[in-house]
Amino acid sequence: MYAILDIETTGGKFNEEGITEIAIYKYDGHDVVDQFITLVNPEKEIQPFVVNLTGINNKMLRNAPKFHEVAKRIIEITEDCIIVAHNSSFDYRILKTEYNRLGYDFKRNSLCTVELSRKLIQDQPSYSLGKLCKSLGIPMSDRHRASGDALATIQLFKLLIDKDSDKSIIENTVKYFDCKKSEEKLIKLLDDIPTTLGVYYLHREDGHIIFMGKGSNIKSEINKQFIKTTKRGKSIQERTASISYEPTGNLLITTLKYQLELEINKPKFNLRRKKRVLFDNFNSDNMLLIDKGRTLDEHSVILIENNEVIGYCFTNLAFQENQMDVLKTMLTPIENKPLAKTIIKNYLRTKTVAKIIRY
């Protein structure tokens, strides 16, 4: 669970800033499940350049709650969450400073979308939130206001999760505390898993993936793993400390994502498959394969160029599909191109996608 947030402050000397506005969206990796947005009376003057930047002035904050009045709500909505922000070191420092003033030690794991973007979306001219979102075709409103910037960060974070095919976000940031394996534990792990089409990952205590699966109902598929009585099944159950999953929207993306990530992650308990017979070229050198996405207003897109599978992504704006430079920036790149070609050609022999654009 993530708490994606943005904070506006008064500006001023380091560690003497006060919060003027905060927006927090509790995000489960797929949907926003809770939110908290408020102006805050910092009980100090706002620097003039900050007023010009945000449009927030002291008169607006005169009747706003003071930080101690919203502190409990912030603790509640961020509990058991990883704090996600664009330049999270700033936002996290500001929160810790405010809680220190109240005599409370605020501790949360944090994740910075600037750092993640530098790793997953390389060679960008700028990694500021506004310029990065513009280059990716992510719409922004209320720039330099907490809610607008936090909502843009959610869309950016969704893209970063999609591009993180080796699950480095999970393995490098999430800490698991309760690792006892019991029937009740497994039932609890299943509570928040949806009944949707997708790929799922079973993790051991340190976050490492020990098993991957897929299905039209991932909750049902995971449950099948948890009731197996074989030696291998029991080993999986004993070692599973957490579950993550990714909806895929359609069967082709499901198969492609599953098979490619099996090659990358090599989970201990997945059975090794025989090598596939690799196909030759596609009928067209350059194509976009467009199909259903994970939601009604979303498409999946697979890019094929020079008869090689370049990558895939999810779009929700026609602009993103019509602008090749934007689309390429959004792609999750595919390294194992022969395997990807084989999977796609096998699929297209017996099934169809919603639309093929040849160019």
C-alpha cells in the first residue's frame, strides 16, 4: 500500500518551513482507496516567491486547521504505507519536522519518483514533475498545488510500476514484518486480491519472487496454490510472505508479461519449460497491436518495429498512441525479442486483437 502525497510549504530557512497544503492519496497499486486534502495554517508568514508560485497566501489560511489538528488523520491514512512523492526526501523531511515539533517520532518507508524515473525512464532532459509529465503525455492541472501535483504523481507512479518488470520496487523498498506462515496468514494475504485477469507474484520475507502465476481470476489461481498438499505446494505456502499482482486487461499482454518475466525473475518454484521453437518474421515490419486495457478507458499497445518487438504499454489518451515519441517513452522495453515474437505470433495464429495499425 502506498501513500502518494504532495506538500506545499511557506518556504524559508531549512527545517523552519511550515506546511500550507497537503494532499495524500492512499493507493493500493491499482486504485485510490482513500484520500485526504487540506489547507494548513502554518502560523507563520509565507515567502513572497511561494505565494507567486502556488497562489496560496496567509489570508486563505487564516481559518484553515493547524497541523496538530490534522496530525492524527495523516498518521491514520499513511499507516502501513510506503510514502511516495516526487522528491520524497523533501516531503518526508517536512512531515518529520512537523511531528518532531509535536514530540512524535514519525516513521514511514519512502519512495522517490524522481529517483525511480531516472532509473526507468532514462535520458530525459528534465526530471521535474511538470516537464517529465509533459514529455510522457500525462495531463496535469493545478500545478504547484498539492492535489494537482499528487494526482500527476499517481499517474507517473503507475507508469513506473508498469516499467519495473523485474520488481525492483518491491524487492528494494518494501519491508515485511509478519512472516509466520499459517492458514490464517494465507487467508489474510488473499483478502485484497481481486478476481481480475492478470499476473501474480508470491514473495518471500525479503521480497524476492519465489513463484509467478497468471489467470483470468488471479484470486482463484492463488487460492489453488494455497490449498495444494504436494511437497512443492507446501514449500510455496510456507515461504510466501506477501503477494503482489498486476492486472493486464487482455490475454496477449497476460501471456507476454508472464513468459517474459519468468525469464527475468526465474522464480525458484516455477517449473522450467522446454525451449520454444522460435518463429521467423511478422507479416509486417512495423505495427502497433492495440487491444483492451485494464480499465474501460484504457488500451494496451505493443510496438513492433523493423520486425522486432520493441515494448508494450498502457494508454488512456489518443494523443499518446498517435505521437510515436511519446509512446516510445512510455514503453516497457522488451529485451528477449525472439521469445516475445514467438509469443505474439503464436497468439495471432488463433486469436485477434482489437486493432492492428501498420505503418
